[in-house]
Amino acid sequence: VYFFKVSILLSLTDQYSQQGWVYFKHSFYYVSPVKKNWRDSRQECLQRGADLVIINSRDEQVSVRAIWIGLTDSETEDIWKWVDGTLLSTSYWFGSEPNNFGSRDEDCVELGVYGTEMNWNDAPCRFKNFWICEKMLVL
Ligand code: MAN
Ligand code: CA
């Protein structure tokens, strides 16, 4: 019975992940690639057999509020570099960030924790967040 459950879960996960869903703690999440108003966003979720995310655990709150971006100072402390190697020029740090809070080695950058335009925060790279990938169109 256990084996059966595991293989059902595996094929479900496979199926969903091909359609852009990520599995995290007993739920599948889909991050939309397009912007929509609340009503239309909800409609799209419903069409996909889901609904807008309900935040019912602290874990969910913490992972949904922040997203990793491709910026880190893990090579050299305080030298912030984008993943393509370019040095940071224009930045959107919140308040007194980056602060390497409690000297706990905050070498990676998440955005969205703060609800302002200046919303970057340095956070420990081992923390788990959703993320956004970008692929530039080369012509
Ligand atoms: C938390 C973390 C830190 C952040 C502080 C700001 O401890 O998110 O990265 O700098 O809050 O108070
Ligand atoms: Ca910080």
C-alpha cells in the first residue's frame, strides 16, 4: 500500500511539475508568469483546479512572502554580484539592509519581505524561498 501511495505521488508530482507547479509541504504551488487583477487571478486558479493561496501556516507565510533573486555576496563579503558576474549598481535595499543580521552570514538576496518598492533583504542562502528564473532573449 505504501509503495502504491509513493508511486501515485511521484507520477502526480511529475505531471504537475511539467505544468510549472512546485511541490512544497503537501501542496502544489503555481507562480503565475503574468500579472492579473485579483478577480482574474482567482479565476485562472479555479480553471487550473486550484484557488489563490491560503496562508494557514507560518511556513507558508515565510515562503510565499519572499522570492530569491540572482544577487549574492557569497564570493566576497560586501561585494554584491549578479549571477552573470556583473557588479551591483542600482539597488533596492530596504532601510538598513543589507545588514548580515546577527552576523548569521546573510549572503543571498530575497525580495518581497517588505511591502515597499525598496524591498531587498539579505538572508541566509540556506533558507527556503520560491524564486524567479529569467532567460534573456538573444537575437
Ligand atoms: C530578520 C531577517 C533579517 C533582516 C531583519 C530585519 O531577522 O529577515 O535578514 O535583516 O529581520 O529586522
Ligand atoms: Ca538582512
